[in-house]
Amino acid sequence: MMNERLSAIMTKEVVSVNQDNTLEEVKKLLFEKRIHHIPVVDDENKLVGIITSWDLIKSQKPFNEYGDIKVAELMTKNVAALGPNELIGAAAMIFLKNLFHGLPIVDDDGKLVGIVTTHDLLLYEYNKEYPNDPFIKATNWLVNH
């Protein structure tokens, strides 16, 4: 069931930041876009890290200091990533073994081309089991528009 390519379920229009953005900008994106993971890229769109809502929480920095703190200070630099032609099952294995919830998807040059989350996997499996559920189709439309 999980032998399809990640390119089939990944989000292609990825919200990303660079190392010079502030935590204030990250917080704003997390809330506005209702996401939890933001890949960090360089000027050539190459993946250099990731910052998450959990990173902000565990930093214990007060909100009023977020404007003075750069993403580079808090981001995770050693990031697990997969390619778009990897199998969905590979992402599931990484999520389960590492308790991650988001994986950047990069091309052969390390450039960000997508992201897959545990929600994407859950939705993929749900749609396989219940392909005609009108509630899920309507919910996905609302989230993506």
C-alpha cells in the first residue's frame, strides 16, 4: 500500500524561510499557515535546516524576544530528507523510528521541492480505505484553498 512515490502526496508549494529570518517571522508563518514545520533554505533553495513549532516551545524564549533571534540560532541543521521518487513507506519508517512529523523532500542537488508530514500519510491511507468520503474531500479543499 505504501509503495507509491512521495511525489504523489508531498506538498509542492512549501513555506520556507532562510537563516536570517527572525523567530517572529517564523511564529507568524506557523500561525497563519497552520503548519508545524518550516524548512530552512539558502539563496539557491538548498535545504540547510528545519525549524518547527516544537523548536520555538522548547527554546523557552519569550515572544517579545523573537524579533531579535535569527532562525540560524534555533534551527535543526542535521535534517533527515528524502527524494520525491522515494516510496511513501520510507517516510513512514523514518517518522516511526525517529518520532518526526515532517520530512523535507529534496532533488538530487539538495534543493527543496516539497514536504511530507504525518498528516499527509494519514490522509493518504484514509483515502485508500474510504475513497468516496465527501467530508474528507471537502475538508482537504478548505485547507488547500
